[in-house]
Amino acid sequence: MTPSINKGATGAKAAKRYFLHIDISTALFVATIATKMTLGSASAVTGLAAVGLLIAMGLAITGGPRDEFARHSWHRGTAAAFITMLVLFVALPFAAGFMDGFMEAMRDSPQANGAFVTEDDYADTALFLAMAAFFAAFQWSRFAGGRM
Amino acid sequence: MKNTLKVLRAMNNWSQADLAERLDVSRQAVNAIETGKYDPSLPLAFKIARLFGQNIEEIFDDECE
């Protein structure tokens, strides 16, 4: 007996596109971090990677209906990013003393050449950590079902 | 949750992509369900059961975890 049911390819294709966009986003996120660390924020390559990341994420978000597994993975990712942001920004006041010491050490280090590490750097790092948490949780959920 | 989805799919000589298309979900979703990494929603479980002409409890076993 061959089971018969109407093929509804729209959801499957949309989900396939969605996973592709998230995979591209993950790769571009890693590329953005890598180029930022090696070439600096002002590098054109870093800028291109960041713009590509935004476009790929935009396409993933606006790309139409996703299947329930894609939604499940997305929710895992956003929950991880939200928790990361909460931890970082709730912990910020407690970490202020540590950051002061860190900034002082950075300012006085020979590599810093007097450059000052500001709280913008902390916010910048927090943003990247939240995004890293999103991509890590999404891919973990996708490949391992999100189970510990 | 254990299930017999992989066996049922093989009996029909379908690939994961074929089954995904029939269920209107991604191939990744079929793979995750087959390997027990993801439990489908009730509507999707019903859809799977209808597709193979079986009851949900014949396909999914919730006592094996």
C-alpha cells in the first residue's frame, strides 16, 4: 500500500531556505568575529561580513513560514541569547569593579598604547556573546535536539 | 520518544526528503524525529499517522525514554 497524501511542498521548501539562511548567518557571524579580531572593526572585510550577516538574518526572519522544528530551534536560540543578555547586564554592576581593574590594566599595558577600553567595548562584547549564544543554541538544538 | 518512522519510511522506499515533502516539513525535522532528538507536535504526529494509515501509538512509543 502506498500512503497517499497531498504534497505540500511550500513549508518544506521554506524551512530548507530558512536553515540555509541560518547556516550562512552562522558562518558569517564566525567570519565577522574572526575578521574583527584579526583585521579590526574598521576593516572592509569585517564590514562586508557584518552586512552579509544582517542580510542573511533578515532573509531568515522574513523568509515565510517555517516548520515546527525550525521554530523550535529558533526559540532555543533566542532563549539562550536572552539569558546571556540578562546574565551580562544584570551581572554588569557586579562586574564593574572587575571591569575597572581590567580597563586600567589595558590602559597601562604596552600593547594598549594609552588606548582606553570603554564600557562600549563591554556592550559590544555582550552583543557578540548574545549572538554567539543564539547560534550555538540553534545549531545545538538542530543537531542534537537541544537535549543535555 | 522512540518511533518506527524510519522503518515505515523504508517500507515505502522514501528518502527523508521525500517524507519531509509529504509532511510539509524540513528534512532536518524528519531526521530529528527519526533519531528521537525531537518529539513532533500533536498535529504533526497525527499527520504522520494518517500518512502511514496507522494510529499514533503504533508509531510513537512514549514508554521507552
